[in-house]
Amino acid sequence: MSFICSGKTSWPELVGTKGDYAASVIERENPGVTAAVIVVRSPVPFEYNIRCNRVLVWVDKKVDGTVVVVPIVG
């Protein structure tokens, strides 16, 4: 089964930027999603289904809260 989410779905250009900045860019470029900034290795609930309204923005607090993983819809 494949999923097609509308709008922009990937932001590789935001790796290395601050997490809060990245979240604001993501929500501006795709108003249909909510971006959540999460520290790497933080526990998050695992889901099997793709969510077209969510982007997790993974940051590393040791590197001053910078994005370390390409943010994608899901």
C-alpha cells in the first residue's frame, strides 16, 4: 500500500539548522502539517501507519538543538 501526502514532504535543506526555525519553515511551506521538535533518543510512540499531518524534527541537544535527520512527513 502506498500513501500520497499533499504538499512538500521532505526538507533536506534544514539539516544543520535550529529545530525551532526548521519547524516554522516546515509549517509555512506545508500548512497541512504540524512539526514537532524532538531530541534524538527521546522516547516517542511507534505507529505503523503514515500520518500526512505530522513531521518530526529530530535535533541533537549536544549540538545546540540543530536538526540531525532530514525532516519528512510521516
